[in-house]
Amino acid sequence: MPYTHYHPVYLHLTGRAITLVGGGFVAIEKLNSLIPTGARITVVSPEISPEVQAWVSEGTITWIPRAFEPRDIDGAFMVIAATNNPEVNAWVYKLGNAAQKLTNSVDDPVNCNFIMAAIAKSGPMQVAISSAGCSPALAQRVRNRIVSEILTENVGALAEFLGDRRPEVKATLPSYKIRQRFWEQVIDSKVPHVLASQGEEAADAEFRSMLRRAAVIAAEPQSVDPQKVYIVGAGPGDPGLITVRAAEILRRADVVLYDRLVNPILLGYAPPGAECIYAGKDRGTPGRGRQQSIHDQLIAHAQRGKVVVRLKGGDPFVFGRGGEEILALAQAGIAFEVVPGISSAVAAAEAAFIPVTHRGISTAFAVFAGQEADDKAGDGIPWAAAAAIPTAVFLMGVERLPLIVERLLEYGRDPSTPVAIVSNGTLPNQTVVTGTLEDIVSLATECVPPAAIIIGEVVRVREKALALAVQVVASAA
Ligand SMILES: C[S@@+](CC[C@H](N)C(=O)[O-])C[C@H]1O[C@@H](n2cnc3c(N)ncnc32)[C@H](O)[C@@H]1O
């Protein structure tokens, strides 16, 4: 559907004259958003509702108690037609538009030279949302999400806090680029949290120490301030399962080093100019060399003053070598932050309706590195524990399934123990194969990595849930 390309602006209406034609509930809605701007509002209408009357009585707005006449728009900066008569509204628009006034006829985009957006507001922060008339309901939905997830009360308070300090920062840090980076650092620092939890004084102390440090660095022309490296979990596969914090950090990235199992859609969160570097560990390069090269890249980019995100599948500390990376960064004197992610160790099972713990069935679960499985003794896997724990989850194990099964049986696990193999868990191409330790090897010939192998009675919960769901559907049909 063709739609109008509106250009959003924020109008400074304080002291400006607005003529609002109509005095019913539509007018009330407009007055609610216009009165806080401090505009001089005149309502023209033979009758007005009690709410409008209250504003008139307290002197907030002026009322002309008669039908609209063309002279009512003289001197007005903005004209709003909010009667319940479309013909009157169209006439008001015609006059206002011809007189080059900002004119809006409520709920009638054809008779408007500007439209009013849905507003999300917290203190001085305001977001105006419009669907250009295509779907006000969708615009409202987007607005509600912004209000509940982004423009929370704390954001408004933070905006005021930062606004109060702008002149000082401008005077202290000479270059625009340095100031821009400083503000990014403040927003990303403890300051917002301290402001929300301990108040302005404590936040100010934190802010001041950052400003002093930035001033020292700015005084050394050749130096760059090494940035933090963020070790970030990307979740198990479904891009919707990334955390809010991870998405927020990605939006500020200069460099993203990402792994093979990271959903490429998530790279879209990074700014258009960000450098996205594939750091997946495909076969061919020796493991230690690859990992060392990743450490070197993280350090080098951070030392060049870049915001570096190391994006890893699942959780960075679950078979993700995130621990090695923070040690290397610490050794190099680079600051870091770890952002946990949802691990496939639980998410793949969950996506297949398998709870890794379940009252009365499993009070413990453990996750094992399947690729370590070896027929030699001392492969590093605590097989006795794996055979005894109520739920054993093996990652990276699909190619070694026969060996894993053999070892578990050897260590005394009951051959009738249920097993599920969830490949591409949480993704549209997810597949699930279930069996028991006795027959899973022959059933799983088509299973592909990435896959999680779940061993334990909890697998029966899936079967039960699916059977009950079928019954529910059948009884509803
Ligand atoms: C190197 S490990 C990394 C694990 C990751 N750090 C985590 O917390 O999910 C990679 C293994 O995770 C498992 N995995 C990752 N994504 C998966 C998915 N979507 N479904 C099933 N298993 C997955 C597979 O066993 C894969 O071989």
C-alpha cells in the first residue's frame, strides 16, 4: 500500500497559539498531550465536556463558546479539528492549510498536513512512533514495547542526570569524538545502575572519576583508551533467545568476533560500520593456534580503542573457552565483561519439551563434552558420574554416540534408560530422535550436529507431554 513519507519533528510549542475546534472526548485526548507543552490553547465549540470545562475554569485554556468561524485560525500557529463532524473538520483543514498553518484533522490523514505520533516518554527522553496511518494498532504495540522495555523510568532520570553534566563535559573534553566516546562509556558504566539504586550523589562521584580519567587521556594526544572486551553469549540458535544486554552491547560494537554456531541474524544488531570477523573453529587449524589467534585479535582491537564483542554460541562459559579468553585479556591488562547466554545444554532439551530436572524423576543434571569420549582410559570424562547422574547431557557428542553409549553401559547405566538427541535445538530445522541406550545408535544415523544428547528418565516427560497434547487436540476436534 502506498503511504505518505512523513518527516518527524519535535515542536517547541511553549507560548504558541493553538486553535482546537471541538470540545468532546477527541478534544480531551489532544488536550492531554498538548497542555504539558505550555502552548496557548483556545477551544472553539458551542459546548464542552466537564473535563474541558475544568481546564477552562482553572485558566489552563481559553474557550470560545460558539461554532467555528474562519477568523478563529487567525494568529494560530497550529490548528486542530477535533469535532465529531467530518465535514466541519475537513473545512477547518482546508482553511488552516491554505493559511500555511500546521493543521490536523483528527483521525482523517487526508485532511492533515501533519499527524501526531504515538509518544513513549520518560523524563526528557521521547520517542515518537508512527505507522504513517497504515496501522495505528501496530504503532501502539511498538510504543508499549518501547515503554516497558526501553524507556523505563530510570532512562528518564539518567537523561536528566547526563543533561545536567553536558556543559561541564564540553568544557573538559575538547573534541567532539572524545566526548562522544566518553558519553558511550558513561552509559555503559556503573553510573546508570548507581543512579537508579543509590541516587544522584553516589552516581556523581562515579561520573566525576570517569571524567577525570577521560581528561587525562585526552591530554595525551597519541594515546587511545583501550576499550572493554565483551564476552557475550548469543544463545542456542533462535535469535529471539539472545539477552537484552547482549543485544544492547552488540549495537555499540566496533568489532564482532563470532563463532560458527552464532545465528548470523544476530550480526544485524551491530552497527553498519562494525567489522564482523568469523572466528569459528572449523577443522583444519590446530586448536591451540586458533585460540591464541583469537586472543591476539581481541587484545589488538581493544588496544586500538575499539569496542570488541566476542560473540559465542549458547553461554560463553559452557564449553565456550570464555574462561581462557578472560584470562588472556586480564593478562594483557584489558578490561572485560561477561554476558551470560542461554546454553544449548538446557535450551535444546527444553525446546524438545525435556526438562533437565523434574520432581520425582531427576534431582540433578550434568553436562559432558562428548568429543572428549575416547576408548582409551583417562579421556577426562567422569564416566562413573555420567552413568549415575539422573540426567546426563552430552554436547559435541553426536559423532561419538556409539562410544558414549558403550561407556555408559560399561559403567552400569541401565540399557532401558531413555535417550533423546536434539539437533539444531530452538531453530526451525530442529529434529528430535528418541530411543533408549539399547537402540539409540541405530535410530540416530540421520542425526546431525549441532546436537545435544539427553540421557535419563526426564526424556519420558516429552513423550508424556506430547501424548497428552494429542489427546487435547483430539478432544477439541
Ligand atoms: C562448542 S559447544 C558450545 C556450547 C555453547 N557454549 C552452549 O552453551 O550452548 C558446541 C555444542 O553445543 C551444542 N549445541 C549448540 N547449539 C545447539 C543447538 N541449537 N541444538 C543442539 N545442540 C547445540 C552441540 O552439542 C554443539 O556441538
